[in-house]
Amino acid sequence: MATPRAEPAFRHDYTPRTGVLLINLGTPEAPTAKALRPYLKEFLSDQRVIEIPKAIWWLILNGIILNLRPRKSAEKYASIWTREGSPLLVHTRRQTDLLRTALQNDGVENLVVDFAMRYGSPSVDSVLQNMRAQGVERLVVVPLYPQYAGSSAATALDAVFRSLLQMRNMPELRTVRHFHDFPLYIEALAQSVEAHWQAHGRGDKLLMSFHGVPRFTLDKGDPYHCECMKTGRLLAERLGLSKEQYVVSFQSRFGKAEWIKPYTVDQLKTLARAGTGKLDVMCPGFVGDCLETLEEIAMEGKEIFLTEGGGEYRYISCLNEAPAWVDALSALVKQQLGGWITTVDDPLLRFQRAQDYGAKS
């Protein structure tokens, strides 16, 4: 255990604040091999992400992967990079700002809303230190992964716990484990599909592509596969789709091991060869567009589908800054703030005001 850091000087005349921390995966600082190498090293050194014996994986990672993959990955990032930077960083920052505004408009007081990245910058530890310096004594942590997996939500929370281990004066803590079946999240997804249909017409099939994980994680008790399937089923029910009208699949396979199936690549080929005229494709497991959605699905997926003889390929953007998603995120946070939240009509606040009034009269 690390030695606890020195705390900000204690004061009796300050108002304790509540913090809301959103955590996303992370991104390199630039679409270059130089920037990709430290990012990939941090990401692929996480034993929740790569469950291979540490000594063996160290040799593979440092001897092969970090010498070959940064350049290839940099080319992919360059194809989706924006003037504001990485799409994932841009959308996460915007979502944070919109959430802060939504909570303020609802009358929530003494709140600090910020975001961090599990890998890269801004780090979880640096943001938590900044929150602590602002007087945050209660903390809600929301990993921005709808479906729980050890390699996503759990490792994000690991970073929080490691930071708290170094705090002498820890904040109270609440965490969001998942929101794969949260009604307002499903509604936000449904509205994004319906908006696409209204603008472009309804496709013949809806393909929902989730990020993949190794098959053995399911065997060891990781609920991710089941939660993805539930999200797909709930969304299909909300949209009124039959089982024949949608497909759930898994992307981003890495290495030679078996991953959870069906693979998105295989489904794209199958649907194309079956003569699918219009294919709608979305990624419900991502709340913001990123490399895996914009390059792997919107670009590579389209190329695979068309090459195999498919018809029209229509990618549906992630939730990003959609008002329905901001509403869902705000509701999710307020649910966690129960008992902590302070609004103008808060019962506890009304009671305290009544007590103050009685004491003065």
C-alpha cells in the first residue's frame, strides 16, 4: 500500500462538495506512432485486459507488439482524427459539460462534474486529486460502459480504488456498475435508430455490434455477453423488431484465441452474401464514437459488406451528445445521488430552513 498523500489544509468554513466522475477508455494524444506507443503499453499492460502470464506477455508486448502495432494503429487514428482531437476525447468532454449543465438546471448544488481516462490523459488519479482539492467529500463514479466487463468497467474502478488508497481523507464513494438495461439508455438508443430511419428509410436488417472479449471470460463468470444480449433484446423490443430483423454480434477480435460469437466480420459477410439490400449498423456498447466505431465499423465494416456483394451500408452514429442520452445520463447520476443531492426543493433542505426560521422567530 502506498503512503497516503498530504491532504489540503482542513478548514471549518467551507461547504463540502459532491463529485461526479465519468470514466472512459482513453486515447493517444496524437495520431502518431510516437504517441501510440506509451498509450498502447499502458493499455495492454493491464492484466484485466490481457490475462496471459505476466512474464510471457511482457516479452510478446515489448518484443513484438510495441514495435509493430503503433504505426498501424496511428494510421487508423489518423483516418478519424478531428480538428479538436480524438473523437472519443471530444465526445467525452462534451458529454461531461452537458451533464454538468443538466444537473445545474435541475437545481443540484455544490457539485463538481469531471471526466478521466482509464489509459492516457487526463488520468483518473490526477482528476481525483483535483476534485479532492475542490472539497469533494462524496463521489459518484460512472464508467461509461453500458455493459459490465472485467476488462472495462472493473479496470476503470480499479484505477479509482488505487487513487483512493493514497488518500488520507477518503471521500464517500458510490459506483455505477452498469446500465445495460437502464430504461432511458434503451430509449436513447431507440430514438437514435428512429431518427436514422426517418432520415434514410428503414433498413432490411439492424446489426448491433458490441466490442468483443475472449470466450474464456464468459466461462469464468464475466456477465458481459449476457448483458450485451439483453441490451440487444430490449432495444429490438422497443423498436418492434422480430428476431429475424436484427442481429447481435461482436467486433475487435485480437489474437488467435476464441472470442465470444458471432463475430461482426462473419455476420457482415453472411448478410452480404444473403443479398441484404439495406443494412443498418450501430454500436450500442459505445456511448461516444471512437476508433472502434468510426474506423472499424463505419469504414472497414462497410468495405467488407460491399466487397462481399451487399447492398447499401448505413452506419448509425453512437449516442454522442444526443439530448435523450444526456437525459439518461443525468437520470442515472441523480439516481446515485439519492440522499446526497441538494436541490432547492430538497426535503432535508426545507427542514433545515424551517428549523433556522423557528430559531430566529
